[in-house]
Amino acid sequence: MDPQNYVLYSNRSFAFLKLGQHYLSLQDANETVRLQPQWAKGYFRRGEVEAASELYDEAIISYTRALRLEPHNTKLMESIKNITKIQQNKIKNSHNVIWLSTCVGFIIGIIVVILDYTLTEKPTLSHPFSMVAFSMALAGVGWVLGKTATMMSALGAGKSIQPPPDLASHCCEEHEHTLPEKKNKYSKAQARQRYKQGKL
């Protein structure tokens, strides 16, 4: 493969993307952009990988750079519109999860208060303020759980462009082998002593 042929890197990036190898696809897309920064398709390839890895902000940036080079490309405009819509839906779904978990927590709190008041001889929550506070506290727990769930899903974005474990360990092994051996330094007296003992 010609190391200066950016079209080949672009095609290989597309092939890796179809195989689900996002890390390798992104490497080739970046190489395409490095070799030919005035070619819109390189930025488009990078945007496709970033979109597949759920890095929507980065994908929009890459698509916008490509659109700057080819302002009349309808496919790029459509890609930006699709990614923006996906991003808006994801934000909306995150808000829905948070509100739903908050409501579930509040409803559970109300059910516990009602059961405590009706089924026990001496209710634990006898004052109306404590009943409301307990329900609100469980609503707060629900909000925290919903927020945590949405943050965990957001943290998963971009994991597919991390280097595979076998590549990462291979890189580390190569780095370990290339470290220079540490040579012992001896003073002149120590060097003479070692020479006399025949260890040099």
C-alpha cells in the first residue's frame, strides 16, 4: 500500500467502519485528513466513525469541516441534520429517564407513607411534614439514580474508538523492549578492582 495515497486510507477506513473496527477506522480517517487536508471526504470519514462511536459533537465538527470544503454537498448537510436530530433525541431521552425515575421515587414514597399510616398501630411518619419530606427524599433518590444512569450511558460514548486490548498490550510490550538497558557506572577505583578480578 502506498503510504501517501490518501484515497486508499479513506477506503480502508470505510471498510474498517463496516467491520465495526472503529479504532482502526478512525486511525485511517485521521491519516487521510493528515495527507490531504483539503479533501472533504477525509473529514466525512472521520465524522462517520465519530457518529458510529456516539461522539456526536466531534462528528458535527468533522462534518462541518467537510461542508466548508464542499458547501453544496447535500449528503454532508443531511448527515449534520441526522446527527443533530439523534443528539436532540438522546438529550430528550435522558431528561425523560430522570423525570421518570424521580416520579417513581415519589410514588414509592407516597405508597410507603400510606402503608405506614394504614397498616401500623403507631405510624412512624405521623406528622404531615414528615410524610411529605419522606416522599420528597425518595423522589430525590430517584432523581439521583436517573441522573447516574444517564451519566453512565454518556460515559460509554467513544469507548469503541479506544485501542483494542491486544493492540494496547502489543504497544506496551514494544515500548518495554525499546527501553535502553541501564548500565552500571563505576568509579575509577571500582573499575580497576573489577579489572583485577577479571570481571570486565
